[in-house]
Amino acid sequence: MKDTSGAQVLGRTSLKRLGIVMVPTVIAAGALTVLMANGAIAVSFAISGQTAQMKIGQLQGTGFAQYGGVDAGAGGSETAVAVSAFKTATISNGLCQSVETNLGPLGTYTLTLSATGADASDLIIDMQSLKASEADFSSINIGVDASTISGSASGAKGTAGLFGQEADGATLTNIEQVSNATTAGSFDLHNMSLSIAKSTTGCIS
């Protein structure tokens, strides 16, 4: 390729890894925005079909939103999910995430990621369940049209006419969740460690 003066131009693409495979942190923002705005799917990639367990001491977030969505899997399968989104999120008092994986003749192993905390932006979690000992919301609106949600993570909108809720801020304590997928613009883990062991014991006992 040459520029207007005829000089050779060398193209270069730099990819910066912001996390690890267990916590996806780089998303195709344009595709995600279009798909979620149309209510087609909640994330921009085909989910594996496995779920991850996560245990969090406390999550404080701004730009909270929640609504129903659909994740697409291999072979055209679809999974109903509850979508929780945050413009920014700070995790403290410990984080544990585990995924049980069948490695064929080696048996069942569990991948476990732990950290003392984390900071995330444009965080979107597609989940099957969530429990918290306490959940506090500021300036919450319950029952809004999911397609009108604003001020949350980039692309966080549901289907027109369906139920949604949003709040300026949210603090959740002692969280236990089971999720299908997580995406974020950035996800910075503090004092991270990763292990794999032949076990069926995850973060949630």
C-alpha cells in the first residue's frame, strides 16, 4: 500500500491482552451494540454452553441495568439469560471464578481464577442465577422499556416493549452467580492467580 506521495506504507495491528480466556475482556463493540439494540442476542460471540461460577465479596458499580436476553450457541441453539450491565464496576473483598471442564480420558478438572479485587468498564454479564446478601440501588427505575436503557455499559439495551430496570448506582455484597458469558471493555484483576485441578469443587459449594 502507498500513500498519496507514492511512499510505501506498512500496516500494523497491535492487540493488547487485557485478561485471560476465563474472563473475556475485549469485545466487538459495533457488533455487540447492533445485536443488543435489536434484541437478537446478549453477547457478540457464540457461547460454549458451559457455565461459570463466581463468588464476589462486594461489587460497587455505576450505570446499572438489567433485562432479559438470549445468547446464541453452536448449531443455532439459544439460551435465555438475565443480563446485568455496569458502566463501571469495582470488585473488592475477593473474587473467585471457576469452570468445570471434562478433559476426556483425564477426567473432570476445574479451572479456578482468584483475585483480591478488580476494576472493570462496560461490564456485561449474562447469567442464569445471582444471589447476594444485600443489594443497594440509587435512583432506580423499575419496569422501564428495556430498549430505552441509557447510561450503562456500551450496547446495553434490551428488546423494545420488554421489562427492564436501571439505576445510577448499585452495591451488591456476598455475591454468588452462575453465568454463561461475561464481556467488558476492560477488566483489570488485582493479585490474580489461576489453577487447574482434578476436582468438581468450584467457587460455590
